[in-house]
Amino acid sequence: MYLIGIDIGGTKCAVSLGKRAADGGVRLLHRCESRPTAGRAPMELLAELCADARECMARAPQRPSAAGISCGGPLDSRRGVILSPPNLVGWDEIPAAACISEALGIPARLCNDANACALAEWKLGAGRGCRSMIFLTFGTGLGAGLILDGRLYEGASDMAGEAGHIRLADCGPAGYGKSGSFEGFCSGGGIAQLAETMARERLQRGEKPPLCPSLSELSTLTAAKVGRAAEAGDELALAIMTACGRRLGQGLSILIDLLNPERIVIGSIFARSQNELWPAARAVIERETLPAARAACEVVPAGLTESVGDLAALTVASYHLETTEGSIAE
């Protein structure tokens, strides 16, 4: 069974062709060249993505059975409508699933990108074999995809898994419009904010840390820069990652006690900086969680890397063909 995947991101979009395996997994067969998102009208870009999808369909030995669409929220997956994602300016009430289904003549399903990645990690990556797992993005922002009792859980209004909005402290780095939030502490932007605060404190004490020896360099601090420095043993960078790791442990403890998952899979920054983040996170988890819940849960880095967006979109199509009769737009 062949499938079409459409990954809509804030920077770029891409269309792929895949094949569904007997176990519900997918294999990437072809990927069209990415298209830039910025400055494009939604319907114009969707039309171009549909043209790419038709190219993929022509490559398939038989007609693809469905299309999966992965896109940042908020969205209404049941209606297949993109509502107004902050990283997609002008994408307000866009009926993406219906437009793509009509253009291609096959069913289409829209899914939040964190949920789509959760499905991909569950079927193909670090979550294989689990019936209950949580996927955390930990990149530009922090969101969760929930696989509970062998099914994707999206909630009453597609808002399940918005873990980044949980407040972990009364004040702190801002994320998801809230100071001290899980996303504020555990995201690329949050780590940069934390780094600026901690570097400024040292500079004001008269220190000149190698990571940021002057006030003029505060604006150059990024999560990537901090991560590289921490890996090289920089003392301030390690302190920043330890502070982030403690908050990660705090947030994970809430999820472990609340949902009792078998596995928590964490992507992006955690996958790259596990050695620097995990010791502090683990210490908090061991102190804060219920012993039985903690013993049942394994925390691991994501298994899928470069092609995760393509595989996520393809897995959306595969999963909903398999489990959700009548929920795919036709």
C-alpha cells in the first residue's frame, strides 16, 4: 500500500512517497525538493504541494491509498482545518485536508506535528513495542504527542499534549506565552534566555566566562552554542544545561505520575545533549516520582532524525487508514 506524506513547517514544506508495511510502519521511497513557506499564500502553496504529490503518485506502481499531513497547531484534525499556527502567518481556517483530498482524489488526514512525530517514533523509532509512550519535541518549542493504551490521544479539542504550557516556576524563561513554563525552560529559545540570565549574573559579579566574556556578546548565546560549549566542558555552559536538566526532570516527573507511560521519547536538543541534560533530570525524577510509576518508565532519545518530518506525515496516513475509519477527509 502506497502513501503520500505532506510536511508543512514554518520554514519549509515537503512532499514524500512511502509504502506501508504489514506491521503498520512505513518506508520512505521518494522525497520531492522542499519548498519555502515564508511569503507564500496558503492556497498557492497548497496547490504547489499538490503538484508535488501528483509527481509522487506517478512514481508509485499503484495509486496511493491516502495522504497524511503534518502541521504545527493549533488545528482541528477532525475537520482537517489549520486554524492559526504562530509559525504560519496567514494560515487561518485553512481546510487543508479537504483541499488536498479534492486535488489528489484520495483521502487526506491532518495531524498536529508533535502527534505525527509521536506516531512515527512509536511505529518506527524509539517507541517501538510500547503501548503507552510520550514523545516530547524539545526543539524550537516543547510539545508532546501521547500514545495511550495503543492509540494516539488527541483530547476533546486537539489540545492534548500541550506540555509546554505547564508552569514549572513562578518566574523564569518565557515560552508558550508564559514565564517559567516547561517550554520556557526546555526549548531552544528557553535555553538561550537561561544562558543570557546566568551569563549576565556572572558578568555583573566581575567574572568573564569564556562562553560570554562581555555584555555585548549576550545576544550571541543560542542553545546550539551552549550545547557545543557544554560538550567541550565549559563550566558556565554545563551549569546552564544542568539548570535546564533539573526543569526537564520536574516536567517529566509530572508526566510520569500523571500518565504512567512505559517510555518517554525526547527529540532534538535532548537527543543531541543527553549526556549534559540527563543526570540532573534523572536526579529530580528519582526524588519526585512515585516509585512504581518511575520503575515502569524509560526515558530515551528519539530514534528518528533527518527524515522524521517525512516519516511522520506518512505515518499519519498509515495510522488513520488502519484505525480511524471515517475520520479521513474524502
